[in-house]
Amino acid sequence: MGRFKRTLYLVHRWTGIAMCLLMAAWFVSGMVMLFVGYPKLMPAERLAALPPLGQQACCIGPAQALAAGGVPDATSLVLTTIGSTPHYVMRGAGGAPVAVDALTGTRHGAVGREAALNAGSAFASGAAARYAGSVTEDRWTHSRGLNPHRPLHVVELQDAAATRVYVSSATGQVVLDAPRAERYWNFVGAWLHWLYMLKNQPQDPVWTWTVIGLAAVGVFSSVTGIVNGVWRWRFAGRYKSGSRTPYRESAMRWHHMLGLTFGAILCTWVFSGLMSMNPAGIFDASGAKPDSAAMQGGSPATVRLPLQADAVLALLAKEHFAARELEWRVLGGEPFILARDAANATRIVRASAGGYAVLGEWPEATLRRAAARALRYPVASFEKLAAYDAWYYARDAASMYGGDERRLPALRMVFADPSATWVHIDMHTGQLELSADRSQRAGRWLFNLLHSWDVPALLAVNWLRVAVLIVLSTGGVLLSVTAVIIACRRLRPARRMQPLKASPQG
């Protein structure tokens, strides 16, 4: 038993020396991430920068736009504004996005410097802009969602926030903004936390397995530390020094006591961080994934409302809705148009007995019929969610999930498939927003819950959740800093033969 204890002690010593500085960095950067997230363009932020679509003689028709774009299999068709001009943006199955000028019917070619400058200036309400070149990827553009838009034009805006925007080379749209303060905080926030200095491309297996390996060593170090700390603590009686810890040297003494207090938290967070990397794909969907195309039952390339854009905008104006974007969609074989305003509120334009109707959300019966097509299995249950719960919930803007649309009400469907798949549908848009089978739900508990404490009770009082996380993270920082001090002393050449002694076992 003595040899086993000695082995665990040595394992903790050397894994702790290897990991202590990184552990401290993870805790500090995690606290920063509670307030400043990795740069992303929020939906409402993007829409707020667009002008309202005009009502009079706005645009060519969608059929003409699809013909001009040369995308006969378009799965998405959106009328938006690029720079100061309305454009149709369309995408085929697996293809790059294509933009067509909605006034002239001209397809965009490659987006150049001047178009990028115009888009950047329009994004910031006419602020002066400086072209800073183009990049395939840099430290702020690792997101795979940007892949269809690469290479990206970089435009520096002379606004109050010194914002840097990235413009799609395919469509000329602003696809990411990164104010100077956000970029600087990210050096000690998400960029440091996720070790993005080691990442060279959106899908980088070397970076992935490096992070997995380091997190695994961190878990092993923290577990052995907890075991050693409990073994060396005198729960009954005291050492000859009068203390319950055998260590007399201050750094060792504090490390022991802080480890007993915060070691379990450290272990939990490093373990859940490891789970966030989905090692070996353990949280991948184990069965068939929900099929959005089957749920839609058609595409805007072949099924559309016989309405021109100006007529749609006139209908919306009667409802006092100032649309920034129109999107042609299909749900359950029924064509409709989804409108979004500057705050990312939505309206549905669909055919009705009297012509056309503008709705705030889909009727539940219509959604049920369409959503049942998502999997070739019976539906075990339906539930209309009027409030967030442990599975379907919204996060603040700083979160990595802050850009996800999580509106209420939502429709939850549980399928009777072997993987017990759950599907959540946004009743305002008819969009499949979230799906998770049994293994993915396990990942939700082992990563999201343990790492972010994102349970409804805490998210409802988010300031309290943040305060608790900061207090516990501060304990983790102190524990890691004492480990750094001990490691420096252990590695100092003059002290290598002078181990940090515990008090005699009295």
C-alpha cells in the first residue's frame, strides 16, 4: 500500500508540474469568457445593420433571380441588402452561396476590394473604412460556418469601437464583426481557453487531439491530487505541528487545503472540458439524423408562393412590420415566406382562404404533420413548450451558443426510434432548431451542465450563476497558482535534491 501511495504521489507531482500553468490559464480565461465570447455576428446584430426593404418597385421576382444565379437546385433563397442594394442570396445543395442584384438581375462575380469596403461602411452606418487585405483564416475566423465564404476580406472600420469586419468573397455580405475590445479580451479569453494558438484550420485533428490529451492529463492530475490530499489530511487527530496537514511550507500547506476545498471543482471542469471535445466521437448521433429536407417537402427552387417581393412587403407593412429580410421556404410541401425585422422578430406569409395571411407562428397541427416526416419512425409524443427547460433554452451573447435561435413557444417531438431522438421545432419559423438522441443528451449533461451550469434555475437568475462561477474559478486559480509556485521550486536546479518536506508523521 505504501508503494502505491508513493506512486500516486509522484504521478500527481509530475503531472501537476506539467499542467499547473495551463490549469491557471484555463480558469482565468474561463472567467473572461463569462463576459466576452469568441467573436460572432449575432442574428439581431446583423439584421439591425440592414436597411428596411423598400415597398415600391423593389425587386425582380424570385424566378428571375434563380435563373440569373444559375442555381436550379437552390435550397435557400433570401432577399436581403448587401452594401446599400437589395440582393437575392441563394445556395444549392452543397454549393457556395451566390448573390444576384435584385434591381438589375446581375449575378455577382468575385467580390473585390471596393465591394468589401462598401459592405463594411454600410454595416457601420457609413463609417469610414480601411481595407486590410484578405485571409483564408485567422485567429478570429475558425468557425466552420464561415467556410462557404472563404477567403474573407478584412475591413477595419473607423467607428467608436474600432470594429474589424470580415466580408464574404462569395456574396459581399458582412459575416463576422470583431470590435477591438472584444479581440483584445479574447487573447485572455476564448482564444487562450481553447488553445487556438495551436489551431491552423477549421478542422484540425492535431489541435483536437492535443487538447484532448492535455485535458486527460489534467483530469488524471486532479484525481490523484484529490486522493493524495484526502490521504494526508488528519480527519481525526493532528500532526505534531498541531495542524491537520503535514506540510509546514506555506505554498504546500495552502495547496493542500485549497486542493481539498476546490479540487473536486477543478476535476469536474477539466473533465467536462474534455467531454466538450467529444473524444472518439462518443457523443455522435448513434442512429439516423432528422431529415430537414423531408420535413420541408420541397425547396424554393420549385415550390414558391406566386407573390412578388413588393407585394409581400406591402402585406407586412399593413401589419406594421418593417422587414429587413425575406426568405422563401417550404414546410410540409407548403410554400411560405419568412420575414425578419431589425430585432430578428419574424412573421410568416402563407396562402389562406382569403388570399394571403401574415402570422406570428405556425398552427401546431401544421407543424406536427410536417415535423413527423423528419424521421421514418412513429412519434411517441408531442409537447408544446411555453417556457425553457433543461434541454431547450437560450444563452447569453457571450456564450458559444449565444447566436442560436431559441424562441418560444417551441414544439418538442420524441420519436420512437432506437436512439430515442428528440426534435425541437421553432413555432415562429417552422425551423428544426435542435435535435438530440440518447448519446447527444448524455453529452449535454457531461459537458454543458458540468462546465457551464446551464440549468433553468440558474439561467433564470444569471447574475447569481455568474457570481458562483467566479468565486469557484477564483479558488481554482489560487489552487493552480500554488501549484505553479511549487513547480518552480521543484524544478529549480539548486533545490532538486531538497524535497519540500512534510512534518513528521506524529
